[in-house]
Amino acid sequence: MPYTPFYNQVYTPYGDLKSQTLRAIIPFVNYGLHEAAFTSYQHALTEVAAIAYLLGKGFDPQTAYKTVESWEVNETFY
């Protein structure tokens, strides 16, 4: 049997990381797109980025969302 170089194989040390990541963020991307229709893209992206940051820090999605929403006053972050 001939030698098969490593570059022909798919290296997946973290399982299905792509699908897991996309499934986790899609609701927040959709939320940001919806939010942008009522505020601005800058505001919506800031909000979604803040939620994603808190998710990365270990917050559950609902707590991350509620925390970021609590930082807003009249649709503005202070």
C-alpha cells in the first residue's frame, strides 16, 4: 500500500467545532439583524459582540442577553 501524506486527511481535533459554533451563534446573529432594523448596525453589532463575549466567559445565553440588555438606556450603551 502506498504512503498517503497527512495533507490528504482532515484533521479535526475538536470534533464538529464548525457546526457547534454556528449553531450556538445563529440565534444571536439573527437577533442582531433584527435589532439593527430598529437601532443601528453599530449598536446591534456591539450588543451581539458583548453577548458573545459573555458566552465565552461562561455565561449561559439567557443571562448573557439579559446582562447586555441591562446595560442599555434608551437603546444606548453608557
